[in-house]
Amino acid sequence: MGLKTVFIVDDDLNTCKLVRQYLRQEGFAVEIFGSVSAVEERLKTGFPDMFVLDIMLPGEDGLAFCRRIRAGNRVPIIFISARGDELDRVLGLDLGGDDYLAKPFSPRELVARVKAVFRRAGTAGEQVPEALAVNDLRIMPGERRVVVSGREVDFTPKEFELLHLLLRNPGRAFSREQLLDAVWGYDYVGDVRAVDDLVKRVRKKLRERGSPVEIATVWGYGYKLSGE
């Protein structure tokens, strides 16, 4: 099943980034969106394992979005709201929300709520993620090991994070900015050329082992995994 993916939908970018940092430290894959329209575009390529959904959003609000999700999907939803209104909480839970947290909240408390909801759903997020494999390339995230054609290959932490992200999303193109954010974190102050250098190192190690798996360049945009 791989890592559990959490989509955070909140127009407060600082809150999104802080929560993402804490969830990633606990082993979750996280993507952030500032509106319902933004996340709906992403849903065309697949649903997450959980939504962390703000009620007050530009355009369609979180309650209306939850109602539409629940029309055909039981993915866990945790509501967050700055209003802390009892009516919001009751409505959110009545519409199918799994939990509710009022702002301001501790990121650690939200992480605990995320884990608790996954446990109740029978899909605990803290379990050791399963191995991922594409062609002759195999990654064991829990052990942070990479095996190519039956032989273990050493990768630095950032090389591993890049490869792991691409392997979790085969065929999906990531921009350099997305890769910079995913591997280095939102607080990194540097140049996107760091991504190009990292890709070169990973490519070299895969080619030296004769792997058909390749990190392909998407010209003018970024990179994606190919050679499946």
C-alpha cells in the first residue's frame, strides 16, 4: 500500500506548511491546496488516503465539498476551522467528517488526530510502509534500502527521498519547485538547480547498475519516472 497520503485543503499557507512538516516527520506523504477547485484538479489523477479540510475556503466551502465527496467516497476527513463554532462542528460530523479541530491548534495534536482516525479506519498511518517496486528497482521505505537488480545500492537521504517520491507516483511529472519542496522542505532557501544536481546523481547510480528505470526530463517543467 505504500505511504499514506494526506491532502491538506486550507487557504492559510503558513498553517498548511507547518502541518505538512509535522506529518512528513511522522512518515506521511502530504500535498497542500488553497481551494476546492485546486484540489479537484488533482483528484483527477487519484484520491488521497485522508483529507484535512478547512471549512472556510475561497469559493466552495469545506462543508459543501465534504457533502460531494461523501456522495461516493468514504475517504477519512478531518475538519479544521478558525471559527470553532459548535454548529460547524456538528454539521461537519453530520456530513461525514471523521473528526474536527478548532484553530489555533497544535500541529502535534493534529498529527495525533490523523493517526487516531487512520487507526479507527483500520489503516493505521504509522505502520511500516510496504516495499515499492518498478521493473528491477525496489525500495524498502521502512528500512530506507534500495535494491537494483538484486543488489543493494547506497543512496544519500535526499537521493532516497527523490527516488521514493517518484516511485510512489510512476509516470507523474513533478516540477522542479515541487521536488525542491518535497525533498528539501518549504524552509529551504536555495536554487532549483539543486534538483538538477540531485537527479544527475540518482541517474548515475541507476545507470551504473544497468537499470532500465530512468528519471526522464520533462522539458521546461521537471522530471518523472519512466522505464516501468
